[in-house]
Amino acid sequence: MAFVDHRTVDIAWKPGTKTEWATFTAARMEAARLWGDMVERHHRIRRLCWKWPSKSRWETWVKRRYPNLHSQTAQILVADFLEAVASATSLRKKGHAEARYPWRKPRYHDTPYSNQGAKIKGQHLVLPHGKAGKLSIPIPSTVVIPGRMVEVRLTFGKVMIVCQVEEQKRPVERVVGCDLGVNSAAAATDGQTAIVVSGREAKATVQWRNKMLASAQEALAPKTKGSRRHRRLQRRKYAMLQKASNRIKDLCHKTSAKVVKHFPNAKVYVGEPFNDAAQKTSRRQAQQVSSVCCRKIIQQLDYKSSGAIVVPEHYSSQACPACGCRQKYRRVYRCQECSFTAPRDVVGGLNIRQIGLEGQLTPLPGLVAPKVTFVHPTKKYPGSSQVVPAEPRQVAQDPQGL
């Protein structure tokens, strides 16, 4: 039986004529109207304590009600809304009282399409919008559709094509443990060698994005909504957000590529993303931790390597992999019992590897610290393929372990 995987192809596109802009705007506003109507009805049903209708009843209700949307598009939006409600309900049952049901009524909303609505004709992607018309989007010759198209999403400035492909099995040559973090984006080891990829550039990009976003919001606040100045500031804000998103996407890709290149054909055990741990930290640290792109790196490791498996990482950076005693350190871990010394992120990778292999934290007596290579995801020496050693201070001999 062939395993099925999905790939997403992004195409940069904006309407080029007045007719295309009118169709594009009408479809996005109609999708936002559908979403807003479901928000209102969900709020009313919860306030009156009525029974929540089934998916089939919602699909019957939405028929012919939104003429500027394709019928399959309306059904996908209903499914997305019901999934958001179910996700919030599940989080609340688990004790997350801060989880909110969909409440915002946007002016525009991204438009999804199934493979029954969107069609590829030659080198063009045709997207129907009911009475609003159709959009014909040219597919660049450099873009290759890797498999069967299953879904398309149209957003401002971009078209995302989700394709179904057969997963290629890769031989497993070694087992690697990978610890994801903030200052170190990824620390991977197979027990003998280790690689630590710096995450400071991604951290700086997130901080830059947050500062620019706060500045943009401050400039937008006193402006009249819909005025020329307001529209210009909005365009500038969205251009900045797109630039930051592209930077983060590129850094995640290059971080995962460094790990896979160092450990080819490896099965990777990855520590579970630690966003929940941010709730117990300070506000500044919580912002840094919650902004780390762990999920993106895990997804890219999964299809670039022989598979990425998420395992719990509780106390993996505090427990000594050689003797098992638990201690807290900053960047360099030095065990007071057996004198095992290694960067803290590498210690986390060693313990995550053991959790993946054994199912629990099990010490390995006599373990020798692996040889560590520090790299930057993008920087190289001029005219050479040798990577720049990133952050050498992490392995400095500091008696306090700071």
C-alpha cells in the first residue's frame, strides 16, 4: 500500500485588470460574509443553549445563499468554521479557558476551492466564483505540480495549490535526536556527532516584525478608515508582514537542510513544541518562545529526512544523559556527578533520542560527549563552502556554566 503525503505549491499572483479585481474582491467579501454569518449564528445558538446543528444541516443552509461563491467553496468554508469551533471546544475541555470561539467578522476572507471547482487547463488555473465570474491564473513555466491537485486557496498576493503525492520511502541509516529552541533553532545528534544551527537570525526577524507591526498599528490608529493615507499604511504593513514571513520560511528551510545534510537518510526524533511552557514564563520570554517556528521545522524535517517523530521532551535539557541526575544550567551543561560536559541543546538532543528509542529517559553510563559543530543557517566564508562556526561562546570554559 502506497503512503500518501501532501505538498503545497505557492504561486505569487495579483489581479491585473479591473474585471479580475472586481471578481477577486467580490469573492473574498462574499467569503467574509459567510464567515461572519456563521459567527453570528454560533453566538446566538450558544447564548440560547440550543443544540448545535450537524454539518449536513449547515451545508443545506448555505446552498444558494451566497451567489458569488462556488458551491464547493461555501461547503469548505463551513467545514473550516466547524473545525475551528470543535478545536476551541476541545481546548476548553482540557482546561484552556482562554481559548476563544470564532468571534471576528472580517471584511475579506481567503477563498478555498476543491478539485471539483478549480481546474488546470493548459498553463492556467481556472477558479470559479459563481455569479462573480471566473479567474484564470497563469502557472509559471518554472512551477511544477508534483501530484494530483486536491485543494486550492486564494489569498491576497498568493495562490496555494495543495497536491497529493505518494510518499517516497527512504532507507533509515541512523537515528537522530533533535532539540528545537530559540537561540539555537535546532540541535541534532546521533550520539557520536552533533550539529547546532543558530536561531538568532530568526529570533531577530521576529523581534523586527513585532516592532514594525506595533509602529504600523500606532500610525494607523488616528487615521480615518478607508482614507488614502489609511490604505497606504495598510499596504505598507502587509508588505512588511509578507517580507518577514518570507524570511522565516527561508530560515526554516535552511535550518532543516543543514540537519539533513549532516545526517542523511536519518530517522529523526523531535521534541514536542513547547508553546504551553511559555504560559509559566515572563511576558518577554513568552513572546520569544511562542514565536518559534517549531511546527514548520518539524514538517520540513519530516519530508526531507526518513521521517520525523514528535516525542515528549520533559526535563530532556536538565537530565544528564550519562548518569541521569537532574540539574539546571544555562548554555553549557556540566554534570556535577560524572563531569559530563556538552552544550545544553545537545544534551536535550541526546535525551530526546533515548526517549524515542526506549520510550523514556534512560541514562547511558560511560557516554562520551559527541563532537559538536556550530553552524549558521545562511552564512558562509567568502569563496568557500565551509560554514561559519556560530556562537563559539556556547562552548567556552566557564566554571559557573553561564
